Amino acid sequence: MQLAPDFSLEELTVSDTARRKRISNDPAPAHLRNPRRTAALLQA
């Protein structure tokens, strides 16, 4: 999911620890507001 022109959700949620422990690091739909806001602030 593209959050801003230069940032995707996958980029902002990558985690070697989560991958190694097979833990989902995907935010619930209700929690997407913060990654969208972070991407917008980083884009500016």
C-alpha cells in the first residue's frame, strides 16, 4: 500500500525481528492513520 509518493506501508513496517520470529508486523486497518501521517511528514 502506497502511503505517500515515496513511502509504502511495507517500507515503514519492515522488521527483521518480526520476520525471524514469524510475527505479523502489519497494522490493523484502524491503526493505519499513524503510518499515513508519518509518511506524509517524511515526504514534506
